[in-house]
Amino acid sequence: MATNSILKNQLANKQETSAQQVSASSLGLKSLLNTPTMQKKFEQVLNKKAPQFMASLLNLYNGDLLYKQLNQCQSLHQRWLPQV
């Protein structure tokens, strides 16, 4: 049976490991927006509109990525297919 001091130590170790800071540049946009800190900041500024705004940000970001991929495919298509 675990003693009280052992349980306190385990709880303290768990809290230390769960509260690690991560660099924002190492996260993708979706992961960054899902962090509690970012959600709290957006809610402080936008109140109830924060989830809609964050969803709009993700839609713009993902749309831009798809546009870049489309342009890359189009340039490859023009380069490799003979001119008609």
C-alpha cells in the first residue's frame, strides 16, 4: 500500500512533466491553436467568437497550402507534358 509521501511525490512529478513548455515554432498551426494558452488568449479578446475565428484562421491556412500544392502540380504538368 502506498504511503502518503509516495503519493505526494508521484503527484509532484506528474505535474512537473505535464507543464512542460513547447516552442511555438515546433507546432503546426492546428496544434498551436489547440493549446490551452492560445485558446485562452483568443477568448480574452474575442469572447464567444473565438472558436469561429480560430476555425476561419485554419481554413485560410489550409486553403493557402492547397493553393501552393496546386501551383506546384500545375508547374510540373507544364514542364513534363509536351506543348500542344
